[in-house]
Amino acid sequence: MRTVQYAVALLAVMGGTATITAAEVKLAEAYAAQIHPLVVKTCGECHGAEPKDNDLNLAGFATSESLLARPAVLEHVIERLHIGD
């Protein structure tokens, strides 16, 4: 669970700039290769393509850009993780 929290915090930091730096490209690649598969594995049963818990499909955010385009969702996920969900 803590790894997912760190991943979400990393994404929150990535969302703050308009120009893309080499470091951000590297972070986006890390998201696609490591974070997204972790989210699918850890959260996908309830929050996958056919969400069971609610209508939140975390598996659908295959790129960091797709998640960062929905900051309210990212904020909600961070809040839920902080309360231990």
C-alpha cells in the first residue's frame, strides 16, 4: 500500500509544469512501466475495467498524462489512501 501512496505522490509532483523536461519523460516512462502495473495489480480487482467498489477505473489511467488530466480524481485517490482505503 505504501508503494502506491508514493506513486500517487510522484504523479502529483509531475503535474505542475507546462513544459516537458527529460526528467518528466523519465517519470512518465516509469509510471507506464512500474506504477500503472502496480496500481492494476493492487487496486484493479475493485477499481479495474469493470469497477466493483464504485465507478472509479484506475486501470484506465494507462499513462501519467491520462491521470494528470483529471486532477480531481488524483486528489480523491490521494485522500482515500491517506485514510487507509
